[in-house]
Amino acid sequence: MSEENQSGHPDPYAPPESELEASLESVLPSARRAGFATHALLVQAITGLLGVQAILHAINAVVCLLLASGMSEVAGAIELVPVSRALAGAQPFFYLMGIIPFALFLYGANKNARQFELAAGASDDAEQGAVWSFSPGSMVWWYAVPFFNLVRPYQAVRAVWASSAPEYGGVEFIRSDILPAWWAAWLLALVASRGSAVLKETRLNVAARDVVIAVVSLLGVASCLLAVRMVRALYARQRQRAAELWP
């Protein structure tokens, strides 16, 4: 199947798919010498850890909906409340474990994007892209700055995404729909989590609390899955760009 552009028509300038795949496989030696890093292991770790989080969120959502509907009585010997508590207790561990490879990936992706611009001939003037406004470390520490962490981390990833744009490739390399979707899901999950913590201190009845927790868990599923998709899309995008710059 030939590559297509955003309009859905085949791109006459795109290399054949077999040649494209071959270039992606052969890029590593020359690209690594130029300072490019694939971060394949980090992507696998992120996929696995966020996948586990998504599964735990999904199970907790089902358990809480069963509790809210009163089906726990029908379940008989199944103790749903301890299960829900155990799942809630496991979430922080996997969340903290997932932060490490995610932070390392963003740090490395910024460094790759800088190498792309230097290899493409960008100098220290207006030719440089927005990625130069964000240091590799700022890809991580902006998340810890109150209020700014609602915007700046997204802007940093968007800058890396733009500086990693390949000249060839299909829609999966061109479209950036995944970025706003990923960030919107992250913000919604964050706000919902904070909001549910406040609601737990109110006189909300037990069934309503279970529904709230279920909704928060479902948002957590969406946040994890979209984060994985974003990481894998950026990973593929940078590999494609590296193949173009260091054939």
C-alpha cells in the first residue's frame, strides 16, 4: 500500500513502503553516530506499565459499577470492596513506575529533535524551531510547576513533535490529532482524580461515590491508552525523520 497525504490521495513523492521500512531498519548505525537515540526499550516499558495501569483502572471501574448497582449481593462470595481497595492501592505504585520511563523518553525525544534541526542546517537564529525554547530537562520539570503544568508540558511535546516532522511518510507521521487528545485526557483524569478526593470528604452516599470512582477510573483508562499512542507515534515519527537525515 502506498503512502497517503492528509487529503487521502497517494503521495507521489513518498518512497515505496519496502524501501521505507528498509531505511528505518538501516538508520541506526549512522543515526546513532550523529547523536540520535531510538529509545525502543523505553517505549516498550511505557507501553507495558501504562497498559497495566489501564487494565487496573478498567477492572476497578467494573467493580465500582457493580457495587453501585447493588450487584455485589448477587455476586455472593465475591468480596468486591476489598478488590476495589486493593486495585486502588496498586495504582500509585504502577503510576510512579511509569513516570520514570516516560520522563526519560521525553528527555531523549527533545535531544533527538535538536539533532534533527542541527542536521537539517538550522543555526542559532530564527531558523530554529520551537524545540529550542525547551531544554531536555524542562520536558520533565514543567510537570512540577503549579498552574504552568497545565499548559507548558503540552507545548514542550508539541515543539518536539514539530521539529521531528518527516518530509515523507503517510498520515500517521503527519497528523498531530493525538497530541490534543492525549493532553485533554490527561487533564480530565487529573481534574477528576482531584475532584473525587474532595467528594470523598462529603456526605455523598456510597453508591454515588462508587459511580464517581468508576468514572475517574474510565478516564484513567483513556489517559493511559492515549499516552501510549502518543509515545509510540512520536517514536515512529522520530525514526522516520532520522531515516531521512541519515540514510
